[in-house]
Amino acid sequence: MFINCMKKVQTLRNRKDHKTEMQATLMMIMIRLVKKHFTIESRKWQKGLCKLIFHD
């Protein structure tokens, strides 16, 4: 799940579209925040963020 997010962030970055660039940046910030508190709870957070940002 988490790795999928990272891959998506990379693809978004490569697209060079303004909206996706913002999504990617947002995702990176969130990932950094969540990584600091890497617990079961943060796993749920990551899934939620992926859904929120990438709508899947």
C-alpha cells in the first residue's frame, strides 16, 4: 500500500502537470509526517491519504 503511494508520487512527478505536481508534493509532506510515527495507526492514515489524494 505504502509503496504504491510512493510509485504514484513518482509517476505524478514525472507528468509535470501542475495539479498532479501539487498532489505529489502534498503526498511527500504527508508521508514524511506519517513516517515519523510509523505505527498501525499511521498505516490507516496512509491508506486514507492515498484514497483522498488519488481517489482509489
